[in-house]
Amino acid sequence: MKLVFKILFIFILAAGNFCTAQDSTRVTQAYKSAVRLKKAVDNNDNKGVADSYVGIANDYYNQGNYAKSEEFLVKARNIYKNLNDKKNLETVTRKIAQSQEKQNKITPAISNYNRAAEISYSEKSRAVNTNDAARLSSPSAEQKAEAIQDNINISLKDKDKGDLATSYSQMADVNIQQKDIPKAEENLNNAYVLSKKEAPQQALEINQKLTDFYVENRNFEKAIEAKKKVLKEDFVKENSQEKVNQIQELADIYIKKNDPEEAVVLLKNAYGIALEKGHTLEAQKSVKRLDSLYNITGNTDASVSLYRDFLGKLPDLVSKDRSLVDNKILEDTEQRISQLEKEKELKDALIRRKNIFNYSLIGALVLLTGLIVFIFRTLKKVQIKNKKIALQSLRREMNPHFIFNSLNSVNHFIATNNELEANQYLTKFSKLMRGVMENSAEDFIPLQQELDLLQNYLALEKTRFADKFDYEIDVDESLNMQNLKIPGMLIQPFLENAVWHGLRYRAEKGFLKLNFTKESQRLKITIEDNGIGIEDSKKQKTQHQKTREGRGMKNTLERISLLNDLYHQDIQCRVTDKKDKSGVLVEISYKNNNF
């Protein structure tokens, strides 16, 4: 049975073509780099192109892709050389040497450090580059330490924390070679303290080097302490993917310490975070490591249960994992950068050969360029139009669950000969439907209109469940009800969920509160109820309800995504169970410049 689960597990991963989860910051940086490069290429700004290459190279360097970093730095250096920009030429040559050193290409790195020293624009730069060349070429540890110490003194004098942290880390390597354990530990700790604020990625590398150092010397307690320390850093706590990775590293230390029970606890924690945040590959790694531990202890049942749990949650996990989307965006952006480079090469060739080209060829090239631009713009317009159609379709789709229950209520009133209630309910229902249809042509409507629709909707639900809840709507007096516009019927599905899945299951009458407040340049909308909560609501569902996807909520989340993408909005939504009491809290935050 366990083997079957493993085979299915591997098959699903292969079919899904999962990639390492990407931080959205990486996507943003790549997009901005492409925009800067396009602007420089369009303006025929060679220095701007070189600067863009340096920015792209720095992004790759920070991601640990040193080969790509070197590639773009070489391109930048060629342009700076043609421009006779000596200051940038020295800087980029040094960065090439650093990228080569990271790839263990020592000979070319030494050559570039020496070249940077030769063209240095200051005594400090010359000394630093000369010391780095000496450090790599010196045969003895003592000579390496002397060169590194000289750079440490220069960095201390100039208060250059970035280079200082690197030098301390290099000195620790020499200390390890000299088997000077206390000094190596001291230098690694100094490097970590300096880099954690200025260069978090460098801090992570140094922390890993420090923990590896402790583990190699079988000082597991200090290794655990160092890893727990980095887990408390903001740059780890705020990055769920990195947090999972660091917890897994900590679990590995406990395994080497021969403490599998603590390792299991940590890996379960990492697995839970990965599931919650949508990190598929990290969840897979946790599962595989837990499986190895269970195999060691012979706990086959736990292993089978783990694989069953993972496979059951895999579809939801994949739906939350942005890695595929981000990787696609990165791939498209890299292709765009490559295309821009080709466009630049083409422009340079045209400039060099413009005296020998005839006007007809130039005209043909202009026509071709115009055709490409026209096709690109046409495709862009089609893409935008398709998104608007999708948004309009979602906006016009009223929740069938709400309509069905409303008509059932009318039927109930008629069946009980309560014609007055039926007429009143139909009047309110028709008013709500008319308001929805009238506003369905617009993506954004005034807050006052949305408020009227929500009041009408809650009045309907109150008529239906008079003994189940009361409600209150509170609006900040400072809000401009007519000028402030928000997406229409974005809030209604959350109100419906609160009534139908929370409040109506209470034994006593519940309370629903809808609040609109202003916070800086953001409109904050909170929906709070004291119903049975999300988890208990799930237990109340029938098997059919569990398998049926809630269309209203799905539409709402799709609308938020489309609005953010199409109109460059920043609509954020969070739904959570209350911590200290029963009920659900929905928080919608919307940046708006029309306050």
C-alpha cells in the first residue's frame, strides 16, 4: 500500500512539472529590469542599457545565479569600455571577478581583480582589488589572512558593512583551514550580524556556513541555536518559503544529532506551513524527509497516512502555489529581455551601417517595426478586452444559491397564506435585482449605491431569518459616499456566507456587523459575525455540499484577481476565524485615491 502511494505521489509531481516556488519580489524585479532596459533601448541610451544590465546582474547574483550574473556583467563592461566610463568599468570588472569566484573560476577571477586594480579610480579601490587578487593567488593561509585583514581595516575605516561582512566570512574560511575554531566562530558571527540588515541573502549563506561549521565539529547545540536565531529574523519570518527551508535545515541538524523525535516535530511544522502558504516543492521535501524518518523507526502506518494526507491536499496546494505563474512570468520576462537585446543589436548595426543603406531598406525596416508594434498593441488590446469580458461575466452572474433560497422563501410565504410578507419580500427582492442589473455595466460604483444594495440584501435575509440574527452597518462619516467608488457586489458573498454558514446554525440569536472605515489612503471593510465559525461550518455540510464548490466565493476571488490585474488595484482580502471567540472576521482592504 505504501509503495502504491509513493508511485502515485511521484507520478503527480512529474505530471505537474512543479518548480521551485518563486518570491513575487523576484518577479517584480525582473519586470522592472525589463522596463528599464526597454526604455534605454528605445532611447538609444547605451549607458542606460549598461546600467540595466548591471541591475539584472545584481538580481541574478542575489538569487545565487552567478553564471547569469557574469553574463550580463560582461555585456555591461563592453558598453562601459566603448563609452570610456572608467568608474563604472572598474566597478563592473570587480563584480565580474566576484561572480567568477562564486563559481570557483579562480584564474579568471584573479585576472579580473588585477584588471580592476589597474583601472581603479581611487587608492582604496586599488588596494581592495589588489588584496582580493592576492587572497586568491596566495599559496599559504597566512598570506591569505594578511590580505583579508587589510581589506577588513579598509572597510572599518570607510564603514562599508557589505564588504566588511564578506571579508569576515572569508577570514573564517582561513581560520577553519588553520583549525582556529574560536576565531572562525567569532568571524562568522561578526559577518552574520553585519549582513542581516543590509544583505539578508548573504546573512542566510553565512548562517548556513556557521551551522555547517558547528555540525562538522559535532557542536550540535550551537548549530541548533544558530539556526533558531535566524528563524527569528524578520527576513525569514516574513518569507514563508524561506521559513520552511530553515525549519527543514534545523530538522536535519536534529537528525545528525540522533534526535529523530524533534526532527519529526519540526518537519510536521514545515509541512503544515508549506500547505498553508502554497509551497508545493517544500511540502514534498518535508514529506520525503518524514517518510525517511518513519522508515528508520519502522512506522509504516504513519508513512502511509502522511502520503494519503499529502495526495488529498495536493489539488488545493497546487491552486495556491504561485510558482508556476511566477515562473511563467519570469520566463516571458527573460524572453522579453533577450528580445530587447536583439533589438539593441539591430539598432547598433543600423547605426553603424546607416551610410551605406539606401532609403528603401530603411523604409522597409521602419514598416516592419511598425507592423511588429501594431501586432503587439493589437494582441495587448485583445488580451485586455478578454479580461474585461471575463470580469463583466463574473459581475453579472448573481449567486444562484441566493436566488434559489429567495424564491423558496416567497414560496413559503405563499404556502402559509402570508400574502403580505410575500409581497413585501418580492418588492425588496425585485429592488435588489434591479439594482444589481443596473450596476452590472460598471466595474466600480459609488459607495452609496453599494451600501444601498447591501442594506436591501441584509433586510431580505433578516426577513428570512428574523429569529437568527440582528445586524448593524457602520460607515465612517469622513468617507465621501458619492465620489468614493468600489467594486459592486464584492461584499455580498461574504455577508451571505456569514448568514447561511455561520449565524443560522446558532441556537441563540446572533449578530452581524458591517463596518466601513478610512485608514490613510485605504478603505477598510470588515465583516464580523458571532456564528459557529469556519471549521464548525464545514462539519455542518453534507457530503454533496463538501464536493460542490461555492460559486459566489469563487467568483469574488476571481473578480479581485482580475480587478487587481486589469486596473492595477491593490485589493486585499483575508477571511479568518476569530481567535478568542466564535465567529468569522472578513477584512477587505482597498487602496483608493478618491478620499
